[in-house]
Amino acid sequence: MDLGISGLASGFDWKSLVSQLADVERAPERSLQTQQRAINQRNTAFGSLKTQLAALQAKIAALKDATLFDARTAATSNSAIGSATANSGTALGAYAFKITQLATAAAIKGTTDVGGALSPTDDVTGAVLGNAGFATNVTAGTFSVNGKKVEIATSDTLQAVFDKISAATGGAVTGRYDSATDSIQLTGSSPIVLGTATDTSNFLQVTNLGNNGTNTVSSRERMGSVRTGVTMASANLRTAITDGGSGQGEFKINGVSISYNATTDSIADVLSRINNSSAGVNAAYDSINDRFTLTNRDTGDIGVGLEDVTGNFLAATGLGAGELQRGKNLLYTVNDSAELSSLSNKITEGSSGVTGLSATALAEGSFTVTVDSDRSAIKTAITDFVAEYNKTQSLINTQVASSTDAKGKVTAGVLAGDPEASDLTGQLRRMVAAVLGSSSGVKSLDALGFGSNGNDDQLSTTDLTKLDAALQDNLTGVKELFAGGSGGLAGKLNDYLDKVIGDDGTLVKHQATLTSQSSAIDTQIADLERWVVARSDQMTASFVAMEAAQQRINQQLAYLSKTFGS
């Protein structure tokens, strides 16, 4: 029999009694929990206030920085010719720029015709379209000669294509390849007409064959071109690329080493390697002129250094014997000065001599840069500060004020009566209303139109005409108000907030005290709960013993009743 079941032997629900007694004994715990909730609510309220004060201090920091009031704007008269920016401290005024020459980049133009011919001889029975050194890959499909369709595949040889042209035209048009000129020639018994709107192969375009109204049509340019996407051995260069025989070819561009393997690398691989290096150039292959180029990434009249170290990559690609196309420096004047120059189209104070002013030339011509104070940025910083101040005071007022509901019940704010919160709102109000000893004529926020509205601790923001006038006519005075003297208004407010929310600030210490009080209550509640549990366990043990005794009595009574009952 489970004697822990309440009243099983005695018929008395002692567990309910134990529970009720324990609930009564927990009354001090509930009182402590009520105190703790109030403490935690105050701590949370101070945490919100601390966050808001940090936001206010960030706005104050912007006004505390004197360079804000030296900020400049740079307006350009002709944005198509140039643009400009001005740093703090740039002298106010107009700067007339005249651009007579833009900067351009220098380039190495490699020798032309570096690609090999389609075939070393006139015999093109082995020149397969898919492998031939055309500048553009030939696509399979059809093209038209004298209105007759000629269907080709990339596996056809060039001779097979000539045979198909002859067969399609009934022998009226024949084709041949001239290795001396690396060109294709079509000859007909009458004027040849090439192509229709339904052609699907690009053969005529790739081979540069076009109508001329005569019986003979020839390629307008050499056919052979470099195949950059295959290994160098199959690249169709006039001069084969070697790597010294060890697969460790090397050349240098502007002193930067580029390695290659003539057996496994393609020319495209090497060009990509150049472009991704620190050599400062862009490498490319010009299939129209059949030559390689290296173009400086930086503009200006500067050269490009080239050197084959192991192998002949630069020589074989024609870059080694290429011609330097010199870059140009930017040439300009400022306010009719002597001609100035710059390697780039960026004009800095280093080249122009105008402190803090930077300009970018976009085209040849003239433009004027007008440098003025950045009043818009200053106004935004001031109005942002006032808005954050009002938000701070509103939050404090919400936390300390009492409210009355429709039934007349008064509810005090979380921080009502707290001297820390009351002192904070009063101190902030007195500081923003203070008249500073400035000689500039702008001695208070009220002089800028930010006076008290007479109802609460908010600053009025409805009329900013005084602020606009002061920024226009007395910017020095506005600067002195916020950032002058011994720190100005912004400095004084910042120092005060440091004492409130800094590492050792009063509010931080206040929160630490509240946190400590809450933790102490946790300890008290835990101690009380252990005592209540111990008392409940003691009473439960007593009642279980009672149930055991009652059970023995019941058993004895049953025995006696059975023995003497008759």
C-alpha cells in the first residue's frame, strides 16, 4: 500500500493542508518578487534611457567636431567637362579650370600578321574548317552562291567546300586558296552573287568574301589568325612559342614575372595571367589586325617595360618588337595659371596647388568650381541634435510622469520620484537654455530659434528662419556656440553625458546597484524557498508516519473484529 497517497489509511487529505501551509509560508517570497519586479522595471527604464542618451551623445559629437563647420560644397558649372569635391578648409571662392588635353594610357601595339596562314601551300585538302586558323570559328550550315545553297560541316576541309561550291553552281563558280596572300578567291563565268537572307553558316563572313559585281571575288584580308583558346603548339602563330624546353617559360612586364608552359597553356591562359597580375597592363589579342596589345591601366606619358627571360613568348607574339603608342598627360590651367599637368585626369591639390580641392576632368573645355560652406550639412546636424534632445526629454517625461485613468486612478511612472531621472531632465534643460559668453552674437540656442515652447522640456522646431539666417550671415558665431571656447555647448553637453553614461557614469552605477539589489532578492527568495520545501518535506514525512500508524491500527482492529466479532 502506498502510504504517500493522501488519506489512504486515515481518510484525511493532508496533502492539501501541506500545500496550503506552504503557500502561506511563501508570502514573504511573493512580497520580495513584487519588490524585484519594481526594481527590474526601473532598471529596464534606465537601460532605455541610457540607450537614448547614447543616441543624443552621438548627435552632440557631430556638433562638437569643429571641422563640421568648415565643411565645403563644390558646385561645377559644366558637369560634362568636369566634377569636383572640396575638403574642410578649402578657401571659399570660384576656381576656373580649362582642360586643353585629357590624359590617355600608353600602349604597346604588337606587330601585325603574327598569325600563320591557313595553309603553307595552295593545297588545302588537309585544312579542316574546325581546326583552321580563322579569326572566328566557322559554323556548320548553309550559305548561298548565285542563289544555290552550299551545305558545309566543321569537319569539311577547305578544298571540300570549294568542291561543294562548284557542284552547287554546276561548275559556274570555282574556288581556290592562295598561300602567298593567305586569301580565298572565287571565280565565275558571270558576276558572282553571294549570300541570301536564309543562310545559316557564317562562312562568307569569316572568309571576308563579299559581293563586288564582278566575276571574281577575293578575301578582303588575310585569312590566318591566332587561335588563342588552344594549346600554344596549335595556336597558328607564324613563329612558334617556346618555353626553353622545360615547361618553365618566363617573361617580364614592368618587372613582374609571368610564367607559362608552351605544351599545356593556351595563349588565352597567359593573357589572363597578365591581366590578373600586378604588372599594371591589360593584354588582348586584336583579331582584326592580327596583333597583340598591352595597354597601361594608368594614364599618362609613361612606358611599358618588356623582357623575354626564358623562351620567346614576347617575340613570337610580336609584342617584343611592338611600337609604344605614348600616353598623354592631362594639361590644364586654374584661374589662368601657367599650364599644369597630371598623369591622370584626377586633379589633386598636389598638382593644382589648391588646398583641399579635387577635380576630375571628363572632356576638353572649361568649367568653374564654386566652393562654399556646406550649410545644409551643418543645419542637418543641428536639427538632428535638437530632435534627439526632444526625444530624450519625452522619454524621461514618460518614465517619471503619473497618469490618471477615466475612473480617477492615478498610476505613477516607473521612475516617478527617482532623483536620478529628475536631476537628469533638469540639468539637460538648464544646459540647452544657457547663455554662453561668445563674442560672436550667437549666444544660445534660443538665438537660433530653438526656444522652449513653454509647456514642457521640449525645444521649439517650428520656425527655423533664425537658424537659416545665422548660417548665412554668421556661420562663425554658430561654430563658436557649439564648438568654440572651452568646448562650446556641444562640448559641455558631451562632458556631462560622459559623467552620466560613461564607464563610471552615475546612471551606469545606478543600474549596477539595481542589478545587485535584484540579484540579492534572487538569493533571498531561493533561501526562503529552500526553507518552505524543507518544512513541506517535514510535514509530509510526519503525515506519512501517521498514515503508517493508522494502517497498523486498522489492521489490528480488523484482526480483533475477526477474532472476537462472533
